[in-house]
Amino acid sequence: MPDGGIGAPTKRREDLRFLTGKGRYTDDINLRGQSYCVFVRSQVAHGRIVSIDTSKAAAMPGVIQVFTGDDFAEVGSIPCGWQIHDRKGEPMLEPAHPVLARGKVRYVGDAYAAVVAETEAQARDAAEAVEAEIEELPAVIDMVKAVSDKSNLVHDEIGSNLCYDWGFVEENREATAKAIDEAYHVTTLELVNNRLIPNAMEPRVAVGDYDETNDHSTLHTTSQNPHVIRLLMGAFVLGIPEHKLRVVAPDVGGGFGSKIFHYAEEAFVTFAAKQIKRPVKWTSTRSEAFMTDAHGRDHVTKIELALDNEGHFLALRTNTYANMGAYLSTFSTSVPTYLHGTLMAGNYKTPHIYVNVKAVFTNTVPVDAYRGAGRPEATFQLERVIDKAAREMGIDPIEIRRRNFIQPDEFPYQTPVAVSYDTGNYQATMDKLIEIADLDGFEERRAASAARGKLRGLGVNCYIEACGIAPSNLVGQLGARAGLYESATVRVNATGGLVVMTGSHSHGQGHETAFPQVIASMIGIDPSMVEIVHGDTANTPMGMGTYGSRSLAVGGSAMVKATEKIIAKAKKIAAHILEASDQDIELKDGMFTVKGTDKSKAWGDITLAAYVPHNYPLESLEPGLEETAFYDPSNFTYPAGAYACEVEVDPETGQVEIASFAAADDFGNIINPLIVSGQVHGGIGQGIGQALLEQAVYDDNGQLLSGSYMDYAMPRASDVPSYVVDHSCQTPCTHNPLGVKGCGEAGAIGSPPAVVNAVIDALHRGGHTHVSHINMPLSPSRVWAAMQKS
Amino acid sequence: MYAFEIETPSTVQDAVAALKSEGAQALGGGHTLIPTLKSRLAAPEKLVALSGIDEIKGVRMGDDSRLCIGGGTTHATVAAEAAGHYPGLARLASLIGDPAVRNRGTIGGSLANNDPSACYPAGTLASGATIVTNAREIAADDFFQGMFTTALDEGEIITEVKFPIPEKSFYAKMLQPASRFPLTAVFVAKFADGVRVAVTGASESGVFRWAEAEAALSSDFSKAAVDALSAPPADGMIGDIHGTPEYRAHLVKVMTGRAVENAA
Ligand SMILES: Cc1cc2nc3c(=O)[nH]c(=O)nc-3n(C[C@H](O)[C@H](O)[C@H](O)COP(=O)(O)OP(=O)(O)OC[C@H]3O[C@@H](n4cnc5c(N)ncnc54)[C@H](O)[C@@H]3O)c2cc1C
């Protein structure tokens, strides 16, 4: 076995270019004759466009053309990728989402005009000269009020601010209500899952290009899924067939979901480039990123958990208002529904579960998937209500969870919320957590904190998530307007090196390192012989991209399938050369051997023969060694784990410090433990950010109060502890060839409840027993205020 | 950013002359002004950079045992060079922003800007320092005139700040979680003839002296003396997404107590 295959903690090869400034990001792409675009964005949250006068702007120096919504009259609407049907089976309300606003502006930052000029400065100057008369309307901000308010609509033409009223599973509604009504104890919790701004390190950029000679458009963009953008923008918005449209997403500096979606700016630069027959570049400023990148979360929820007298869960009901923002972003509608409701069983046997979600339009930027997407919202409410129930019933929070766990011998486990978990072992991760977090030593640490005047608390929770998104036939039934397979082409070169062209996209995940490790193990060669090509629709097979922790589970599986085809063919070539039957050929350590003999040929001999087919079974086998495979998963994967957080609360100021954080995750098989740890660290960092610091705030007029780093608090190194993470509990996924489950979102999903549980625990231990919940972020001000009430 | 001209004088005299032209503005370290320009919230026609004027840089002990800091001295220099003379003030400087901010931002810029959440106004007011300009000397008690407002005239340059050195002092800073400016911070300075307590980050009228605490601490310099006070009224305190007026008022008391406890 060569070094560096499956299981090796190899350092990420791509980091060399990222850390030495040699990455090539979209903003590094500058095309000959390039022009620059600046958008004119609404400063009011809601307003009727009375008139837009572009004449002054058009006459400014360097201005090539000024565009308004009228220029897009013949252009399609930015599509939503998932159609939800409501409780009554009616399709969701789906308003138009124009490239440039027409008639109305609907959030602060909504673009209603755009200037294309020779330089960025000229475009910016001219953008200020665009004169618009916008009659301001009252802003629709409060979700709960918006649902019943018919007099003030974000979209007048659809007649309501309610996008859908979804019940899941609708048939469970009655039985759940009955079980709750009859239960020994019901714990109720109202909470907010705070709205977040993604803050990828690299802001969005789009460069449109058009080649008149062959009527070919190219879009360079900061995307997690270039093929999806090509499909959505080409087919639905601009009407460009795929063979005339290339989408390139080169190095991308972080996405966290926010770069999945098809944004209007992408369509704009592609369209404008064709109009002016010159490349058009747009680079988001950081302020624009705050205002216009799709935000995450933003749920207002009431959850009820019914229990018997021993703390067994009997039923769970949750009612959520989910903010859609002003328009439906690509996956916005699926996040609070199928990525959220399906996870409400958590790691537990709850016989009756009913989920109701009201998706609401507001005059805020669209809300869509953000690391975890729906699953953090599910996990947070469930693990918070369990903690509250444990306290109310006087049962230890770990014990109450154990009592309700799905047991290892109960898999596959069909939940009452549609999904069926294939495998897991929740007792094992909990045991591991107790060990790595040294929970036995908590009391001693608490006493030490108390001696320093600090309230120490311990928060524990579990999580489960559905990753490896997703079986196409299933999601099709649920309203997805796309399949969710993945693809790979494996090209073996004559001298034995391999290139994998994958539909997955790497923007921080480390595919360039992990994928070769898999092939290295399959063939028995050094991983350095394998390279990954991704991010360009011109040279990769149709793929659905990277999100939902799907790359290895789905994209990696496609690569395995393609490599299996390669190996099968290579064995036939070897059989011919070694004059044996291909059934008798074994491939090990890069050598093809005839079983039971010492006759063998090296990998490189066979790959050479494939391309120099002098001694080759040409009558039965094509030359060359290149295979493509598409892989459509038969189920989701279900990573799960148990997390523990200890905090210290300053009783005078309410300041919370994370004292320790431990995570025991079951990701199934692990390809590269170093990358997995890094993903978990990053995810927990984001979860701590959500729990303690981050908060997108719109005021009643729809102005974004947290529109810069002066007011939007990102976690910094000093805010997070040294994590203790473990992924040795492994129940391999039963339905993909690698037995992997996905690890990219777990940290962000599992950590917020641990932090909040810990703070509530600290306050209770400090005598503030009236505090049952504090909404995130648990800022010093909020924690202090909670302690004051009694 | 809009286009502007820039001048780089090497004497105060030349800078003052350059600032006389219409639409001219002084540029210190630029850590307030440049972000403002970048977001097109200001449009000076000319910037007069003070960073090339050596005579307004540096930390030295004056003949009257006051610590004299040039108006163009960076926070990093103060943190390093004032430590032996006035540790409380050096510590304040060391807590401003991050290394990039401290290596560029200047005391003159900070005082001229008088952000209601800036650190230096608290240290300056609590010390009873004197602000020296190209034209005159202004007592700290007269200098700060409310949020972003000072006694400076148009084109007037802070050339030096003279700090009486207290027996004991401490700066207690509660961080605003996003900007890491003070959410509320208190500088306590104990002199032979009394105690001065200056609060920043809390009041809608900018930095202020907490008279009740000064009176109490002047007779009994102890945390217990602070504990016995009630927090100042929440009325007029800043309320924003990071903290209510009540919380800030509460923090004034907590931070004052901590400053006293740690004063050295
Ligand atoms: C990320 C970040 C974090 C920060 N954190 C803190 C913090 O924790 N605490 C804190 O107090 N500050 C903080 N600051 C502000 C920082 O200290 C600034 O440097 C300071 O407020 C302004 O000083 P400057 O030299 O940069 O002035 P500039 O930005 O150059 O100028 C500011 C204003 O002062 C005027 N001016 C400049 N110099 C003079 C002079 N000598 N005489 C008269 N007028 C002058 C200018 O014309 C302008 O109006 C932070 C800034 C940033 C960017």
C-alpha cells in the first residue's frame, strides 16, 4: 500500500497555492477589453419605482451603457429550484425575480439599474448620477405580522406575503396533537434562530464574456456549482443553450452555501457582455456582500415536546415562521421544509412528529442555505427543548437523551418524518464524548471557575443530519426541479497519471487532496499521480456541485464508479498482455498479477498499452483509458454525533467565554482525518459565532443595522477554544461505495445548542433559575438582561 | 472613494498653510478617515498628510513631569514608549484595535475625531491632560464637546498632548463584540489631590466624567466605594444592537470597580 491513501492525514496540497497568494480567484481574471459594472441599489426597503432617469449617468465620462429593468423585459425571471406544495397540496406562491427590479424595489440593496463603464471608478461615479424617484412604502419586516397583513404586500401580484403553509407529515397532525394533549408532561419553548450573514472571505465576483464569432457566452463566477448556474441561467433566465454557454468557477474563497445560488449579477454581466460585445466585470464590495449575499437561518419557532413520566418522548410539534426575504433564492424554499422537517426526529424515537412551516416574504435580502441549511434550525430547537424538558422533569440531560436514543440494533430506522436512517450508534458517540470532554472532571473545573468569580456551565447535545444530497427520484417527488446525482470522468494518461474531472466543486473542502487519496488506494499508486479538475463546465461532466456535505459521498462515489470501470478495463488489457483470463487478474500496489503466479505487469505498462495499442485486443476492446460515471445515491447519509461545551459566564457583565468544546462525530469511514478535523473546527467556529456573536439586524424600516464589521460580529481566534474532536466512532454508510457520510456541516449544526445549553446551565447553577432560554446571539447585554429579570 | 489631492508637508507650519485651502482636511493614520472615504461618506478635495511631520511625533517627559505625546504619535509607539512613565495610558493604547490599527492610528486623530466609543478621550479626560495645537492649549475638560465634536477650529492641528501622571491608574475596557471598540470603558486616575473617572462608549454625549464616582473614590479609593454607588442613570446612554442604555449604565459601574481594583 502506498503512503497517503485512504485514512492518511495528508496536508492539503491546494494550501500551497492558497497560502502563498497563488490562488486564482474570479477577481484575478481580467479579460481584454473588459468593462466594469456598478449596480445602483435601493436605499429603501420597499418602494414603488416612479421613474428612473439615466440620461445624466449615460453622459458621464467613460460610460458605455446604463441598464434598467426595462432592458430585461424579454429576459426570464431568476428561478427557484424547489417547488413546495402546501398543506392543502397547492403549489407555493412564486413571484417573479427580475434581474433588475421593475415596478418596485423590495429590499435595501435591490438593484434597479446598472452602469457599465470603462473603469470601475467611472461606473461608480455614474451610478451616483442615476436619478430615480422611488415612492417609499412601509417595509414588511415582521414575519408574523406579514402573514396576516394583506394591505402591505412585498409582491402585490401574488396577493399574500405567505409563500406557503407547509405541513409535514400532514397525516401526523391529528395523532401528534392527540399525543400532546394526553401527555404526562409537555415542554414548550419559543425561540428564534438568528439571521446570519455568510461572510465568505472572497466577496462575489462575476465576469461575463461574449464571443461574437461563434455566439458563445462565458461567465466566470464565484460559484459552488458552475453546472447548476449554467442550467438555471441558460435555460430559465437568458435562454442560452448549454453548448453556447460556459460557466467557470475557478478558485473560490469560501461559500458556506451563499455561493450555491444563481444571483442576478451573474445573469446581468452575461447579458450585458452580449449587448455591448465586451467583457463586463462586477466585483462586490464588502458592503454589497452584507446587503446582497443570501442570508441564512432566520426562523421564529414554537416547539412542544410531550413526554411520559419517565422522560420518554411521546410527540413533538413545531411551528416555524421562515423568512424568505424579498425573492425566492435558488434553494430557499427547500431549507425550512425538506432540509429541516425531515430532521426533527433527531437521534430519538419519537412516535409522533408534526412540523408546520410558514414561509414568509419580507422586505429583506433573500434567505437561503447557509452551512447546515435547515438542519441547524432543526437541531437547535430539538436539543434546546430536550434540555428544557430534562430540567423541568429533573432528569439528567445526558440520561434523558440516552433513554430516547434509537438503539444500534434498530437500524434501518424509519422516522415519522419520511427519512429512514441507514445506520448509527448514538450511545457510542455519547460514551466517546463523555470520555474526551472529561465530563467526570466538570465539578472540579466548575469549582475552580467559581473561585475566580465565574459561573461555569456544561451543555451537551446530540445532532443528526442528512447529507450526501440526494436521491433524485425522491427529491423529485418532493418538488426539486433538478436531479442531485454527481459525476466524474477519470482520464488515465499513457504514462499512468490520472486526471479526475469532477462535477463537485472545491472551495475550501480539500477535494484536490482527498479525492486522489481514494484513487491511490484503489489502484495502489501514489496520490501525487492523481489530479483533480473541477469548476469549469467546459471540461467537467454535468454535475450538481458542492453543498449539503455531498462531495465525497456523492461526487466521490461517482469517481469510485468511474475508477472501477477503469480498473475493469485495465484488467482486460493486462489479461491480454499476460495471456490470462481477466477474471484471474489482481490489481494490488499498482501491479497487475495473474492469480497464483508471479506473472505481473505494472500499472504504467498497462496504461501505456492502452494508448500505444501494439499488443492489444483491438477486436474486443477500444484503446484508451477514460471512463465517466454518474452516481445517484439511494438514500441520504446520516452523520451524527454528540457535542459538549463548557462556558464561563461573568456574572457582572454577562460576558460568555467558551472554556472548552468537544465533539464526537460519526462520519462513517474517513478518507483524510486531518481535513475532517479541520472541517469540524471550522463548523464549530461558525456555530459559536451564531450562538454568541453573529446577528443580521434589520430595523423596522428595513435598514440593515449590521451592515459592516463594525456591527456584525464575526468570531475571531480569541473567541474559540482549542477543540477536542474525535471521529473514531464509525458506522459506515451502508449505501455508498466509500461508506462515507460527509463532515462539512456537522460542526455548524451541532454546536449552537451546546453553547446555549451551557450558558443556561451556568445561569441555573449561579441561582438564576428563572432563565429558561436566551435567544442567540448570547451577547453580554442579553445574558445580563436575562439575569436581571426574576 | 472620490478623487482627491494629497499634500505631504514636513512641518506644522506648512501643514497649517495647506489646510487653509478650501475643502482640505488633515490625514493622520487614516484609520477613521480612509474607511469613511472608501464608502464615499466624505469628499475632501485635499488631504494634508501629517505622517511626515517629525516634530509632532514621539513620547517624552516634559520639564513639568508631564508626559508629552506628539499629536502624530501612533498607538503602538505610545504602548511601547509610555509604558515606563504612565503604564495606565500605555495599556489603553495597547488595547486599541489590532496591530494594523495601532501601527497607523494616532493620538491626534483619535482625539480630533472624538468618537463616542474611542479609547483616548477617556484616558485624556481622566488624566486632566492638555491638548496642544498649532494655535493654543486646550484643557481636556474644555476639549470634548459631545459625539464627534471638539473645541478644535477648522484646520487646527493637534501637535501634542501633555498628560499629568497619576499615582495610580487603570483602563477597564468592555469590548463591543463586533468592532472591539469599547462597549463601555472607564479610565480611573488617582492623583494626590483627587480621583478622576472618565467614561467612554456609554453616553450619547460622548466621553464624560462620572462625578459621583470621583467624589466617592477621592475619599476612599476602593472597589467597595464604587460598589456602594448606584449606577449612573440610563437616561442619555447609548442603546444599540450591542447593548441597551440600562446595560451600559450598569457597565459604567462595573468597569469603574474593575479599574479601581486593578489600578497600579
Ligand atoms: C479595525 C479598527 C479598530 C479600531 N479600534 C479602536 C479602538 O478599540 N479604540 C479606539 O479608540 N479606536 C479604535 N479605532 C480607531 C483608531 O484608533 C483610529 O486610528 C483613530 O480613531 C483615528 O486616528 P487616525 O490617526 O487614524 O486619524 P485619521 O483617520 O487620519 O483622522 C481622523 C480625523 O482626525 C483628523 N485628524 C487626524 N490627525 C489630526 C491631528 N493631528 N490634528 C487634528 N486633526 C487630526 C482628521 O482630519 C480626521 O477628521 C479602530 C479603527 C479600526 C479601523
